[in-house]
Amino acid sequence: MKLPLLDRYILKSYLNVLVSFFFVLMFIFIIQTVWVFIDEFAGKGLDVSVLLRFLLYYSPKLIPLVLPLTILLASIMTFGNFAERYEFAAMKSAGISLMRAMRPLIVVNSIACMVTFYVSNTVIPLAEFKTYNLRKNLSKMRPALAITEGVFNDIGESNIKVARKYGENNKLLEDVIIHEKSKNQVNNVVIRAARGELKSEELQEGLQLVLYDGYRYEEVIQKNKRKKNDPHSRIAFKQYTMNIDLSAFNNVDLDETSNRNTFKMQNIGELSQSIDSLTKGYVSEIEGFANTVYLRTGIRSVSRLKKSLIHNSFKGTDTYLKLYPKSQQRQILKSAKNNIEMQLSNFTNQKRVFFIREKVINLHRLWRDDKFVNAYATLLLFFVGAPLGAIIRKGGFGLPLVVALSIFLTYHFAGTLFKNSAEDGSLHPFWGAWLISIVLTVVGLVATIRASKDKSVFDVERLKLHINLPLNRIVKRFKR
């Protein structure tokens, strides 16, 4: 079935802008991604294929961000061009309404909505899985001279920290601290030197480190554990040479995928299962904590005491304390105070634990709802952009670009703000994910209705009339 000529013209005008801007924006965001992760790539001797693979894995996560912005911009520009060239007026004179003109594009954007949902639910979890494992493997590929200042660097069987690197190729080190790893993973040897020098040329598969003016501390573990303190040795040196084996660093398998434990790697079904299990565990943990607190308060002992009292009813703590001498009363009050302080401290610590548990559950819910929100945004922003383009009656790259960026940035930052509020429980996860989309849906409906009636979004003249009428009446009354 051949499409009508008008539909083909509208589709061609829209898709030309959509496709061109999509690839331009994707390229810009990919360049920005390279800039963000440049520290992880630099100095590791990676070939271009590894970098391209990382960008390939990271690109699907950009689609839910780039595609809605492209659709918004393309719809504003397309219908702005129609209105500016009076093509939209010609359509209306021929009996073609705004909704009729939007019909072929609604079909196209509905397909884009389904594609975005598929990418969010299937492609992005797989890409996140691949990206996470690739970055894990890349982090192991440290070259011999890549020692970051001020932090401990895990190199070979040692952790090395330097205060400053200087000299030719940063071979000279200042204030060196080294923790050597033992077979039982206990830190028994610490070396500290005032200066150091890297000599990687001496070894093919390793790094030679020469230290000057320092000390070597070693804790001697005894077989007899009866003594509280183990002996240790302290040796001063003028020069000390270490050979660090780096062969394991040169044999990293970048295709290894052993890490799969984040909620970003799950689809909707897996997220629902995770939310269910996490919620059950959270509720069970709260119930267990409540029972523990109940037992620690000693309420059961007080209940048994009430039954053993001669009086028919418990008349408060004063009556209870009078049964004991004053010395024991002080001890009882002190014990109660200590118990309360301990319980308050326990509540504070447990509150942090519960906050983390709740935040993890909220993140799972937000990530699940976000897959639907991303798909809905591709259709929503079209219904916002198309009537706005018809209203502003301006095509090209000027005003449509400003309007599109203003709307999208407001949508994006407001959505991020609501999601952050939902993470810590200030807002329900459903509203955190959907609130800005619901608000923008109302804006899209109002804009579509007013554009269909050839009205602006805000009727400035009517607004002035409503403001001026009461002011004129007030002025007349004062003149009388």
C-alpha cells in the first residue's frame, strides 16, 4: 500500500532532521564519554580495538538520552518549518488538522518507543554487563611506571604509595611506603624510604625499585599463641632493591566475564524478582530487630514481676523501686539508663543499615520503572515538540534549538532530582520515576489542543485583560 503524497512529504522532512541530528548527538556524547574515561585508558598500552569495544558497549546507554532529545528537536523544527512556510496553513485550508498531519509521525515514534524499550530492557543490561567486566579487567592492566601519587597502588605482591614523582619520566620517587603481601594475606612487612628510583629496564617481566634511606619493619608470627605480643624486627638501610613481578599484569583476559552482581545488568523480570527477595529480606530483618529490641528491654521480666506483686495492678516505677533499698535503687536506675543509652546507640546504627537496605530496594524499583519511562519519553516529547513547533512558527536551528534544549534539560534535571529524592525514601519510587513525565504529559495535551485551535500556549492579550480590568476598577474607585 502506497502512502499518500502528504504523508511521504511529512515523513521525509521529519526523518531527514531526526537521522542527521541523532548521529551528530551520538557522536558528541561518545566523545564526551571518551573524555570522562580517559584516565582509565591512558598509559595501559591498549590497542584501538579494545577502545572501540568499550565505546560499543557504552553506546546503548546513550540511546535513551539521545533519542528523546533528537525526537523533540526534530518535531519542533519540522512543524516549525511547516508553519513558517505557511504549509501548515495550507494543510488546514485543505481540511487537514494537526492530528492528521501528525499521524504518520505517531506511527514512526511508536516504533521508536518500542525500540527504546527493547534497548532499555535487553541491550543495556547486556552492555552494562560487558562494560563492567571490561573496566574491571582494564583496571588490572597497570604499566610499570603508572604509580599514582598520594594513594596506594596494587602492583604485583605489594601496595606502593608515594608522595611525589619527579625527574626524567617520573622515575624518581619521594616518601615511599610499601606494604608487602604474605601468603596468608596478612600485612607483616612494611617498608618506608625517603627516596626511591624506578628501573623497569632491568627486568623484562617486572619492575625494579631501588629505595634509599629507609627502614624495614617485619612482624614475626610465633607458633606459640599464648603470648599477647609478637616480636618484630626493624632494619635500617641506605639502599634496598626490590624486584616486583608483573607477569600477571601482562596476562589479563579482557574477555573474562565473571562479575555479574549489579542491578543495572538486570531486565524487568530479574529486577522484579530481586525487588521481591530484597523486600522480604528487609521485612524479615526489621521483624528480627524488633524482637531483639523487645527482649533486650526486659519488658518480659517486668511482666513477670507484675504477676508476682501482692498488689492487683502495677502502679508505676515508684512503687517498684520502693521494694528495694536506696543503694539498690541507684543501681537499678543506673542499669536502666545504661540500657536506654545502649538501645539508642543500637537504634542509630541499625537506622543506617535499614537506610542502605531501603535505598538498594528503591534503586531497583527506579531502574525498573526507568525502562518504561525511557520508552514513553520518545513518544511524549514528540507530542510536546510537534504542537510547540506549530505554535512558535519558526524553523531552522535558532529558536527551535533553544526551545528543545530548554525543555529537555528541564525534563532531564527535574527527573534526576526526583530520582535522587526517591533513592533516600523522600519520595515514592513510582513518583520519582514518573512525576516529571506526568507533568510533561499535561503540557503536551494543552499544547496540542491550543495548536489545533491556532492559539498560542499562553494568550498574552487575554492575560493582560484579566490583569488590567481589576486594576482599572481599583484606580476608578480611588479617583472618586
